[in-house]
Amino acid sequence: MALTEEQKEIKKQYAGYKRKVTEVAGDMHDIVEDTIWTEYTRLPELSEKIIVLMEDVNNFKSKYDFLK
């Protein structure tokens, strides 16, 4: 089934939400891989951001059956 123009726009918005989570997770990964000894104190903050962003992703996704 082809997506409507509105669905395509919603899918782009959904990708934006997912991108934000991936960026923060990437920051966390970089710390773990490269600078854990000096930047470990940032991990709780980044973890909290990931939780909030994932809630946003899941809430957005739950509104649209075609995203499931």
C-alpha cells in the first residue's frame, strides 16, 4: 500500500524523533569508547535524555497505525 502525502510527512517527522535519540545515544557511545575516565559524569544526564526522547518516539508512533 502506497503512503499518502500526509503519511509521508508524518514518517519524516517520525524519522526526526528517531534521529534525536540516535544522536544522544551516539554521544553516550563516544564517551564509553573514548573518554569514559573524564566524562563519565555525563552518562546519567544522557541516559535521562534517551528515556525522555524514547517516550516521545513511542508516543508519536502510537498515534499512527502505519508506523507500527
